[in-house]
Amino acid sequence: MIIYSVTIIVKKEVEKEWLEWMKNTHIQNIIKTGYFASSKMFKILIPSGVPDEITYMVQYETDSFEKYKEYSEKEASRLQREHASKFLGKFTAARAIMEEI
């Protein structure tokens, strides 16, 4: 199993709007691409970061690295641009690909 993990640090001033949009739109749009079977979202409690920001992690599961690569080549840029344009300057993101062993 391959996990595509996205860690997002979001400004608290937009946290509620961002969280709603992530859960109801963005994550669903990623799943609808057909490259991932499921997702999980986590709020990171420790370390807590800076007072005006909160950290979340979203993990998307797929059964092969090839599916992730195809998603990356065909869909990722568009979906990342949507996120960036909606919350410009209000977040930072880091991505990692992991293999379950």
C-alpha cells in the first residue's frame, strides 16, 4: 500500500472555512480522480506549532506507486492550484509518499 501524505499548516483565521472546504470539496475531488481508494484526515495536537496556526495531515491510500505517479502527472497540479488560489497566503504544505511495510 502507498500513502500520499499531505501536511498542511493553516492560519487559524481561516481554519473553519478551510476545514469545511477540505472535507466537503477538496478531498472528495481527489478521491473522485480514481487514483486513491480512501483518505484519512488528522489534526496534529503535538507539536502544537505557533499560536496563530494549526497543523493537519491528510493521507490518501492507493494500491500502487504507479497510480500515485499517474495522479501526480495528470491531476495533482490542477488540484493543488485550486487549493492555493482559494487560500493564498494562508497555508503551507509539505508532501510525502510512503510505502506500508
